[in-house]
Amino acid sequence: MSLLAKATAGVGCAMLALPLLAVCLVAALLSSLNPGSSSTSATPGKNSLADIPPAMLALYQRAAPECPGLSWTILAAIGKAETNHSRHPTMKSSAGAVGPMQFLPATFKTYAHPVPPGGKRPPTPWDPVDAVFAAARLLCANGAKHSQNLKHAIYAYNHSHTYVADILRIARRYATTSPTTSPGTATSSARASPVVAFARRQLGTPYVWGGDGPAEGGFDCSGLTKAAYASAGITIPRVAQDQYDAGPRLATQEQLLPGDLLFFGTGPHAITHVGIYAGRHHMIDAPRPGAAVREAQVRLTSATYQGATRPNLRGAR
């Protein structure tokens, strides 16, 4: 809660939660680190994957587009500095700020609407979805859009150059990508990254049978996989069985890569479910009615697992 501990009167931010100002600072600094380049779509590196819970990582990525030009790494850095991504035992400050992004309740109300998919009704600063989206909106209102006036907004929010430097350092670390493990996987890894990143941004989106995206209220399993591959410029069939049939299928002993499609059913001609391998024995999928897009451990030893495909090896548009 470093920002909140430094809360003072007369800094022109009596109505703002200190951590959020840090957000602005972060964004400004981030853009200055990479002049002429955009970090809004930075692929999560090994540091972010190891430190940020998958649901929070996806949430930062999903909320960043609320403010054009805002990097998810900035939101993530603020979340880290303030509550260690919701891991802080109380998420309360002596200044009255609460929740994962440390909002003053009065400030939160200003930026809580519209309620994002997966948010609480009524919205609350204690809910991660509500809080992170509100943080992105607050940053935008204070100059984060396209990195305009970020330094001024952040410094005005919390007169601490040390905090600004810390946030930028964290954001830089989160944006660092991992090198390809071997030449043979370079193309696959490059194409898989946006597939997994897209899928993670959908975490918390409701399951809707036949759904192809938020415009239709949510996704079903194959709607999610099709949309994820489309985001990488790759066209695959719409239905899980057709996606399985389209292949190319991986040999049983072949190592899975992030972005591979995992299929389940009672047999190879009775595929009923598909998900996206996210690495580290995790899968992102839209599981069933009444649930939401999730990332969870996957068991590939069950009788229902029918194998994997890697459509990124062909069919790029």
C-alpha cells in the first residue's frame, strides 16, 4: 500500500485513490521507455506469467482498452504495488482506500459505470473486475489516453518520484518477453502468443451457447477458439468437431505449445469440447452454460481427452 501510505492533503487528489495516480505515472513512463512504440498489446513475459495470477493478468489486459494507448502492464504494475494483485490480507488503507486497486469509495462511483462483463451489480471497489476497469477509466480521465500528460497527472496525484520509478520498473519487467526455446518452435510460438493473449482477455466472459463474442453476450467453447485464432489472422472452422477434423493433429508424444487446441469427447468422431492450451498444464476454455471463460489446470490423462491440434502451422491469412 505504498501510495496510500504517502497520502497527504493539498496534493490536489483528495478524491482519488493514490494507487490510481500511480497508474498514470506508470503509463507515462512506460511510453517514454519505448519511444515510437506501443506497449498496449505487449505479450506477457515470463516474469508476468510467474508473478500475476492468471485471472488478474487477463483482467489487466481486458481492461486496458478502456483507455486507448494505455498498457496493461501499467495496470498490472499498480495492482502489484498496491495489493500484490489482490493478495494483500486486508486491502484497506489508513486513507480509506479499499480493494485491489485501492479506490476511495467516492472516487470509485465516478468511474464504476458501465459495469464490465463479469462485474458486480451494483459495482464495488472490492471486486477486481469493477476495480481494474474503473482504474483504466480514471487514468484516461487524467491524461493516460495515448500517453498524454501522464507524468503530470501521476505526479499531481502522488508527489513521489520513487513510487513512479518503482511502477515503471515493474511495468518494464512485466512486458519483457521470453526468448523462443528452440528454432523449431519460433513460428508456432509467435503465432500462439496472440491466441493465448486474446483468450486470457476473455476470462470472466459468460458462456453463451453459439456465442462468438461479447457482442452476443459471450462465447461457447468453439466460438472462443475460433475468435482467438482469428485475432492472430488464422481462420479455423466454427464447430469443435470440425476444428478437430481440420487439424493438423499432434502426435501423442509431441510436446504441447501455448495456443494448441485441446479436444474432449467420447471419441474422435464425437468431439464435444475444445480449449486452448495456455502452458504449464493449464487450459483456457468456455466450459458450460452458467459458467464463464476460465483458465484452469487440465488433465490430459482422462478418458475424454481425444488429442490436440496446432492450426497455426497452416491456414494463416
